[in-house]
Amino acid sequence: MAPTPNMMAPICLVENNNEQLSVNQEALQILDQISQPVVVVAIVGMYRTGKSYLMNQLAGQNHGFPLGSTVQSETKGIWIWCVPHPLKTDHTLVLLDTEGLGDVEKGDPKNDSWIFALAVLLSSMFVYNSLGTINHQALEQLQYVTELTELIRAKSSPTPDGVDDSSEFVSFFPDFIWTVRDFTLELKLNGHPITEDEYLDNALKLIPGRNPKAQMSNLPRECIRHYFPKRKCFVFDRPTNDKYLLAHIEEVATHQLEPKFLEQTKMFCSHIFTQARTKTLREGITVTGKRLGTLVVTYVDTIKSGAVPCLENAVTTLAELENSAAVQKAADHYSEQMAQRVSFPTDSLQELLDLHAACEREAIAIFMQNSFKDDKWEFQKKLVEIIKDKKDGFLQQNEEASVKFCQAKLDQLSVALLDGISAGMFSVPGGHKLYMETKEKIEQDYSLVPKKGVKANEVLQSFLRSQAPIEKSILQADKALTDQEKAIAEERARKEAAEKEQELMRQKLEEQQQQMEAQKKSLEENMFQLKEKMERDRENLIREQNMMLEHKLKLQEEMLNDGFKKKAEEMNDEISHLKNMINATEKDNTSWFERVLGTAVTAITSVLCDKLVGGIAKGVGSLLKKK
């Protein structure tokens, strides 16, 4: 895989000028170079809360994301920094620093909401940064999480049974971390020590009561618990009590910062490095840097158009681009490998077909590895067609190389014969016998020439055909032979010519059968690898559905334990919907595969079958009958 581009400093990814979002092309070019899977960490929070400092630490730097030292928000839009992942080889760590929420200089609060939504959509680890404690005010400031149902769609159309679209957020949302800065409280509850995670869980417990105030307070709590698959909390002491040092923290030496703060920062970074997941989409689709760039453009363009970003639509857009690239990558691999492995002319057609099968198998594997959501097999059909055309090209090259080589050898071996004809050497009594001996010597010498290729017999037969009139003329002119001897010799020549023509026809029929067998193997290989991919996709889907079900059952149990029976019962429809989906996916496995593969066979066979075979099964059958 291509290494991570050497970014010495972050650059803006999503520009926010006059509250209009746009994508920075320079940042896209950097992402486009990253073919590695990415781990994407995004941080959001109120402005001037120290978000950028944490991101710089994750990058292993003191400088990078602008920190600022005034009450103005320093970061605008979303900034990106791509660095090699410190623990996961062949992965890139992508850090996204967002502009501060709640900037008083902004006119449209919806602008903050879109920044928040983009950070959620793009990341695999979402960090919410705040000051002080997790109290009512802190949760009120996290109002953006309650707006996500209006800003993000999982599917392009509603589910048939009317289950809320947001019920699927947990399947593709990032893990959630709440970082609490300048934390001064003791981590205790009812006089007992608690962990940071228990502190967060307690803060997210629902408030009893049905009054509007309680319901409003519970909304962000419910959203965090329902939407994010995992949640964790880190608290940080104040880095230093020196106001000047605090304002210029990027220039402060490590020994000038509070040891406890440094320890907490180290623990935070360690957790991100070890626990932040590779960014994936629904059903386990891995996101690379290049794919991340496509997602950014798709989401921002959707927002600019006035619509709501939809994951399903984004995946469809991404699939179109990635599947086209996968076809090209696979086809290029086939061409390169064939060019490296084939030495023209091959001794036999089967030798070339075996090399083709090996290279095709590798090409299909590359396509399967790099493609997704090719539900109608349009891209796989395109690859089959391209490889078939390339194979035909190699077959033609092989034949042309064989003809050229064999013709040159025959020209060389027949010099004495042709010179003798020109000199009248065979136009004497007994000349026919001498001619036949010279011709047979050419055939014997020709048979001993190695690596003549697939056209060896055809080129020889063409040469012999060209000599037939000359041989007949020499025979008739030979005064040493009687009329009966001439008749016998002429009949023998006719019989031998017919046998050679039949042998040539048998070879052609055999080669046609080999080609049809190769077409059949190509279809089988395509179907075998397609079935394997479908099984992997199905396993990913079941795993994703079970994760969602487990999450919702856990939530329901927590609500029952906390006394929120009505809210727990309200989850029954979501849970039943998920169970039905899992049952449908797991049930009737074999017949489902057979139905889908049957349709795929028809689609791909239509590409493979050509004038030569006219259909694999029929072609093989008819050839066998002819033989």
C-alpha cells in the first residue's frame, strides 16, 4: 500500500467561508494518495476549550492545529492532518479538528450543526470536548446531537414497517468519547469512588418525569445512548495555573505542565491509538483515504444543495467510483501478469489458456477485494468482458508469433527444394522420387524444430498445399514412371493430403473444445469468487445486525432497571424489526444463494458466450458429437 503522504502540518479540509461550506481541493489531493485504510478521529466542542491541543498530541506534535490565545475561535471549518498510525501498520491516522461550536460571531447556528454532523459522518472515533463538569448546562450545549435525525439519513427511503431511520445510526456511527477539561471535582458518587466512565454513565441517566423540562433534558442523553455504539470518558486537570503559560501552551516545555495533566493526556492518546477503529461503512466496507475524500465531497455537495446527507446514497456514489477503479486495477493486473508470464509462441493452446486462467483468477480476486455493492454485477460483467477481449488479443498474438516463426523456419528448410525446382533438378527421369525425398526431408527436419507454437501444422499444411501442383507436374513429366505408377502415386498424394487436412481439422476442433472449457472455467471461477464474497458480505451484515440488536437490548435493560418501563417498551418495535431482519438474513441461506448466483450466471454467461462457442454447454456437446 502507498505510504501516508508526509504532512508536516494540517490543512483545511472543509472550508467555512461566510457560513458556506466547500471542500479544499488540496486536501482532497492528499486523501486521494492514501490507499491505506484510515482511522478517523474527529473532535468537536465549544470554542476555546482546548480541542486543538489534544489533536496535536495525537499527531505527536506540540504545534500543528492552531491553538490561538484569544476569545476568538481560531479554527474555521474542518482541518485535517494525516499521519502514519503509530500502532497499526499499513493504516493512516486521520485527525479532524473542527471549528468551535457556539461562536458568538456566527449568524446562523445551523452552520454549527452541519459541522457537528459532518464530524460524526466522517469519523470512526468522535471526541466531544467540554470544560468543567458534565452537568445540565454541558448537556444543553450538546443540543447538536439531538438534531442529527434532521441532518443525517441512513437510508434513502423509509422502512416498510415505519421504524425510525435513526434506529440504524448505531450501525455506522463512531464511538463516542467525552473529554472534560479543567475538571476539579472528585470522582465520587454517594461517597464511593467511581471511574470516569461511570461518571459519564451517571450523567447520561434519564431524569424521571414527564414534564417538558425533563423531556428536553433527557433528549441529548437518549441520543448519545441510542446512536453511538460505545462511549467513554476522560477527565483532565488544568494543564497549569499560570495564565500566560496556558495561553501559549504549544510553546510550554513538558516539565512546566502539571504531571497529572500529562498522565491524563498520555492515557487519552493511548486509548485512541489502541481502541479507535478503522473507519467502515455499512456491512463492513473499509474506508481508505481516497474513499474518505469521496465521502467528504458527497456530503458537502448534498448539504450545499439543501438536502440531507444520506449514507445509502453516499455509498452508492462511492461504489460507482470505486467499482470502476476496481475493474481497471484488476484488468491492469491481468495484462501485466500475462505480459510477464507468456513467452510467444506457446507450445500449445492449453499452455496459454492455463496462464490465462491463473492471471484471471488473480484479477477477479483483486476486483472482489476492491469492489462493493455491485448488486447487478454490472462491473463484474465489465471486467469479464475486458479480460475476454484481452485474452483474445493474447491468443491472436500467440497465433501470429507462431505463424511468423514457422514460416521463417519453412522458408529456411525449403531453400534447397525451391532452388532445385528453379534449376530444373526434378525435371528429369526419376525426378519425382528425388523431389519426394527432398520434400519428406523438409517435413522431418521441420518436425524436429522446437517451440513452433499453435500454428505449426497449419503453416506446414499451407506449404504442402502450395507444392501440390508442382509435385503433380513433376510426377506427370517423369519419364521413368509408367502411367499406372503415376496413377498410384497421384492417388497416394491425394490420400495423404486428405489425411493431413483431417488431422488439421481435428486439431482445430480440439482447440475449440479447449477454448470452450476455458470459458466454462472462467464462469466457474467468477461464480466461486462471487459466492465467497457474498458469504463474507452476508456474515458482515449478520454481525452488524447482531451488534445493533445487542446494543438495543442492553439499552432496554438499562431503562427497565432505571424505572423507565414505558421508554423500554417503546423500543420493542425497533427490536422486533431487527430480529426479523436477522431471521430473514439467516433463513433460507442455500436457496437464496442459488437464486442470486443463478441470475449472475446468466448475466456473465451472456458476456462469455461468443460466435466461437455459441453457448458453453451446447458448444461442447455439439463438438463432441462431431468428433
